[in-house]
Amino acid sequence: MSKPLKVIIESTLEDLADRIEALTEEYQLNQGKDIGTFYIMPEQEVIERAARRPQILMLFEQPDKELTENFPRPVVSRISFRLMEKSKETIAKQDLEFYAGRIKTLFGGETPFIWERGKESYSYTDHIKGYRFKVLAANEQAARKVVEQTLDIQSHSPDWDLMNKNSSVVAPETKYDDTPGKKVILGESYREPRRRPKVTMNFWKAEIFIPGISGHKLLCDRSGFLYKASADT
């Protein structure tokens, strides 16, 4: 006789059927494993729980060699994710050192990670693991590279069913011009900003935000800084 399965479901009456169906699929995947008690939470609760977890932010910047007279300011991009297995009570200085080292290895070092940013928009959402990305990339291969490399920080494998291409009626190449025109404002001519320009993104720095602590802590950057746990950090 099989061991009874204990289930706790939080759900509205309207969503109950969907929750039970999801539970059945999960049980079938884990059948025969000692998985303990099942908890099925509404998606909003998962999102709210993620908002209370430490957040790692990685910043990327267009290299100086790509800057032009018309566009002298570098394009900056950000990728962030939550550490769902950590909280402000459980995260330790050694964890920060670990994540700093992983990011430096995967994105910095002698051969920095390069992200070909472009006009196509992709999303990757996995609330359970703390990922909610929107990636602008030259193509799907470039977007997958960003997702895969970021998930590897925590040794997670991508589930490509969770990635979607965000499309519109107008083709991106037509909708987002690399050479926008100028407009006259207050009698002076100003160049309109570029939208989704095709540029190269180089790793710049990584920071961590921990709820309850003001500001961000620097984990690593391309100058060579690497977080080291010490008594005064």
C-alpha cells in the first residue's frame, strides 16, 4: 500500500480545479520520491515572497570603442534575480563571497561575457526560482546565452518552455530605428533617443540588495574588485 500524500492547498474556490490539476501533474513527476508535504500557493503569493528575498543585480555597459559623436553616452543594461533559498535572516557574508566568485568567473575574468543586445525582446519567468527577465537581444540564440549564463550562477538549468519571444505587429527592425531624427524643443534641435539599439554589452559590475539594509553591496566589478568576507563588512 502506497504512503498517503499530505497536501495543503491555498486557493480561491474559482481556481481550485486548476490547482488540483497542477498538483496531480507535480505528483506524477515526483512519484516514488520522498517529497514530503506539497504546498501549492497562488502565483501572487509566490511573487510577493520573492520580493522579500535578497536580490542580485548585474549591470552591463556598452564599450567605449562603440561610442560615437552622435551617441557619446554608453547604453546600460541590467539583469536581476532573487535568491529564493536565502532571506535577510539566513544570508551570510560567505554567501556574498560565493556569489561574487561565481559571477566573476562566469561574467568577468580574462574573457568577459559579451551580450549582443538588439531589437528582439524575450522574457524568461520562473517565479519559484526567482527569475523574471526581459532580455533585448540580437536574436534568440543571444537571449538564451544571457539566460543560461545567469542561471548558472546558482547551477540552475533553463527550462526553455518558460522563455517567450515578445512580438508586435510591426517588425522590430522597422519600429526601432538605429538612426533617429531630431526634434526642435524650446527653439533648439535635440536628437531623439535610440530605442533598442544594436550594441555590445560588456559586464560592468554586480551588486546585492538585502531587505533591511540600506543601499546595495558591491559583489564584484570589471576593475578587479571581488567581495571578501571579513569582520568589518
